[in-house]
Amino acid sequence: MEERVYATGRRKTATARVWLMPGTGSILINDRPAEEYSTWRTWHLELLEPFTVTQTEGQYNVWATVKGGGLHSQVEAVRHGIARALTRAHPEFRKVLRDAGLLTRDPRMKERKHYGHKRARRGFQFSKR
């Protein structure tokens, strides 16, 4: 593997820039440890899923910057970035990560507000009198 591998992960409006380096398994997101950044245990397990699937836990250090979206979307964007970086580092992991659904970008976005509506689909309240 090279010295560092870079990949971009996205979900909704969150964008994560992820660098993967050989190391001891420490994960820093926006200069904070992953345990501190993703306070929910399930979110932290989601973040580690690419390493679990490829059986590479504790072999790489992750450094990521993430912007936009909510906290959960940011965690999932970092997860997507880690999976893409692992694929760049080891092309043989591509099938395993693809089968686990970790290389697919979640395309669901908020629909834009439409004219004559309160939100995208919600109309204004009708008053008969």
C-alpha cells in the first residue's frame, strides 16, 4: 500500500474527505476521536463496518474532514469514504465491500420547495371560510 490513500465519501448533503494510512486503528474526524465525534455506539459500529467486512480492524489510521448535513449523515459519509479508500488501496476488497453495500452512495436528498406549497409536497392549509 502507498503511504496515504485519499477518497471522498458522500451522503445527502454531507461530504467527507478521508485519508487512510497504515497504523494502529485510530480514527480522527474533524480533529476529534471517532468515539467522541459519533456519540452513539451504533453509529461508531457503522463507521467501523468497512474494516469489519474486510477483516482489517486496527491496521489503518483514518483522518477525515467532513462538512454539511447532520451528524449521522456525516458519519455515514466518512464510512463511504473509508470503503472507497480501502478499494483504492486493495482492489481485491471491491467485491466484498460492494456486496455489503458500502460502495453505493445513498442518493436520497431532500426535495426542493415548490412554488405554492409550504414545503416540497405539503400544501398550505385550506380554509373554507
